[in-house]
Amino acid sequence: MDDTPDIASIAALLADPARATIAWTLIDGTRRPAGELAFAANISAQSASAHLAKLVDGGLLAADAQGRHRYFRIASREAAHLIEGLASFSMAARPKQPPTPALVRAMPPQFLQARTCYDHLAGEIAVQLLQMMLDEEWLAGAGQDYELTPAGRSQLAALGVPVEPAPGSRRPFARCCVDLTQRRPHLSGALGAALLAMYVREGWVLPAPRSRVVSITPKGHAAFARLLAPTSAGTGRRSYG
């Protein structure tokens, strides 16, 4: 039995510019009819129907029936992470090009502010939180991976966030992940996942069904404001009361 992942088939689905445009149009978690997606990709309705069928058959999109109409959406979080990851990689490979204003303007404000990226938080708030951790010296490092400092260990423990890698885990503990819409890094790895779990557990954010957008609750707004409030540089001391 061949256990080799069928990367080529998935790559082929997004190798067509029209299908890639359709997938990207849906990256914000919305559901859209075929006609709207045809317009976005600048193709005929007949051509859009063929492309949509391939994307659905390939597991990247799902179709929901509503009366006589069908609405298309990203099929799963895994599919959304794949599409956004490819887009992020393509933009990181062209670092001299600024973010496309039209791309950002087309995104709902909630998607830009806070969403999941695989199992960690992404968006404007996630970028700000990572920058705070670096400014306050909770994390140290200038490359792809960060190390937890004594100050960071103390502060994260106070928040109830696990500060030790799981025994035997090969997953990076704290890693830089370039945010697609912000073009600056947010935190991924085991620590990024643990932080998102804490945000959900404490009621700071509320995940949305069938979408990667998360809503920041009033409690969350207050908590994030305390975390992001300026302190003496490098002290790492904050109050969570």
C-alpha cells in the first residue's frame, strides 16, 4: 500500500488561476453562489460550474443547498489553512512587494481582527500579542523559533498557559508564522495553540461554526487591553486582576 500523500492532486486543483481565485474569494468563511464566484474569477457561468465541481470533488469546497440555490464555501478548516498557507507562502516569497490593498479591503473586519490559523490565533490582535511578548521579553529570538524567558515563563504560568513542551513532542514550541493579512508574524507552535485554548477556555474569544473567524467578547477586549497596555520596557510585569 502506498502511503505517499497525494500532494500533486491537491496542487493541481489550485494550479488553475480561476479555481485559485474562487478558493481565495471564499477564504473569509462566507458562502457564495456560483454566479458571484464566476464574476469574481472573471469566467463564464458554465466554466465556473465545471471548476466548482472539481473543487468540491477534491474536498476543498462544499456545496450547501438552500431552496433551489446552491451556495459554496470552504469545506473545512484544514482546507482553509491549506489555501491561506499557500497564499502566505507566495507573499513571503515576494517580500519586496507590499500587501495588496484590494485584498485587505475585500476581507470582513472581523476576519482581519481575529481568526484561527490552524490551531492558533491569527489576525491583528495575534500580531499585537506576539509583539508585546517580544517587547516585554517574554520571548527571545530573531529567527523562525522563539525561546521562553524566565519572565515569560512566570507570566504565562500566571495565565494558566502550559509552559513546558509535551514529553516526546516534535512540534516546535514557539514559532513565527507570517500573518497573511498583516504581513507581520503571529505566534504558532505548541505555545500558540495553548494560548488560543486559554482564550477560548476563559471566554475571551468565541469560535464560530464553519468559520475561522473568532469573536472577541467584552471580557476578552478587557483582558487583551490589559495585556497590551504599555509597561516599563523589559519588565514583563503585568496585572490580570
